[in-house]
Amino acid sequence: MKNKKSDEELAILSLKDKENFSQIVNRYASKIQRYIARVTGNWQESEDITQEVFFKAYVNIASFNPKLKFSSWLYRIAHNESVNYIKKNYRTRNVELKENINKDLSDDQKIFEKIDATPNSKLVQKTLMELPPRDREIINLVFFEEKSYIEVSDILKMPINSIGPTISRAKNKLKILIKNESKT
């Protein structure tokens, strides 16, 4: 039975054989596309952006430092491409959320459980789109992509000691948005 190669090993090996890079694509394509869709708010465009991410990763694979975590490097590329898309396509969004999820707002984790468990979670996901891009990204990375503070720091190029307060502010903004929307 073959030993499963780490992402970092595959990245190094892909310099000589592109088949190794296809294994990376297979591991990360759906995760990266989901992340991009949540950050940009556009599932349809996320496929094209995802392809661009993997193209840039392949072209720049020689610049990857194998002493670092490959997934953080890849998510950083996805972050940059998402930001570029938002800058090109940003417009104010007026989202009407007509579900009452006002219960349990004091428990931060319950908000995110409700977002994932709500039958109309697309409407709830749209509430996330009302957050500023940086807040939306940090919530997506921590709660949906389950990245550690160290990984988030690497991906967003933020000091690790500012991750916690930034998450707290983003959650508070999200709670306010959900409360306001659930009143309508």
C-alpha cells in the first residue's frame, strides 16, 4: 500500500511531474471553490476563479517554500483572486432575509450552526455577504474552512495576535445584521 504523500511533498514533486499537481487539485478543488464562492458571493464565477487559482499555483509552484504549509499558500492565492474579483465586480447588495433566527444569538457558535443547518441557508449565507470583505473572509476561514489562527494569519497576512479580536468584531457585526434582518 502506498504512503499518502503530503501536500508539501506533492508540491515539490510537481516541479518534475505535473501528475503530482493533479493530486493537489483533486484534494483542494472543491474546498477552494467553496471558499471562493463564500467570499465572493458568486457560486457561478467561483469555478472560473478556482481554475485561475490552480493555474497560478502551478505556474508559481517553484516559489512555494516547502517548510511552510502548502494549504495556507494555496488559500493565499485563492484569497488574492477573490479580492481581485470583488474589486472588479463589487456593488452594494440589498439582501432581504425573511427568516427569524433571533434565538440563541448570544451563543456565537449557534449562529454558525444555524447558518449551516437552516433549510434556507442560501438566504442566511447572503447575510454574510453584507459584511465587509475582510470580516467575511475571516469568518469563512475560521468557521467554514476550519483553519487555525496560524493558518488564517498566513493566508490573510495578519499578525496572529489580531486574529481573535478581528473574529470577535466580525461575529458581532454578523449578529447585528442577523438581528436586524430577522426583525423585518
